[in-house]
Amino acid sequence: MSADKESTQASFRREIGAEFSFVSDPAGELIRNFGVKTPLVTFAKRTTFVIGKERKILYVDHGNDSIDSSKAASACSLY
């Protein structure tokens, strides 16, 4: 999820060849609800969530660890 526009998210998804969905949240509602909002601005703290079919959070990575998607990709096998 990102505060970026949907078109920006779609471009990024194509660029990295992701086979999973990205969520655009320009209003910051989900960012606040997931507790990853940075102070003072709508940007999200860098966090990776893997969410399963039952909307259960299967895996979370924070900060620089969330940039390396290999752990999140492994967690997708839990899906």
C-alpha cells in the first residue's frame, strides 16, 4: 500500500514484474489504520505486509528489511 496514485502503483508493479496486487491509498486511510503513517505527512513508513485470503496478516517487515522482498515472497507460500 502506498500514498502514491493508482497509476504510479501500476507502473511500479509492471516495472518489477510483480504478480500480486498493490493498494493505492492517496487519502492515507489504510496507512493510518495499519499504523504505518509517518508523523506530519501522509507518507507510509516502509513496511511490507503479506495478507492472506481470509484477510489475515501472514507476515510483516519494517524499515530497510522491507526493501528486500525475498522474505515476503517466501511468506507468500503461506497464502
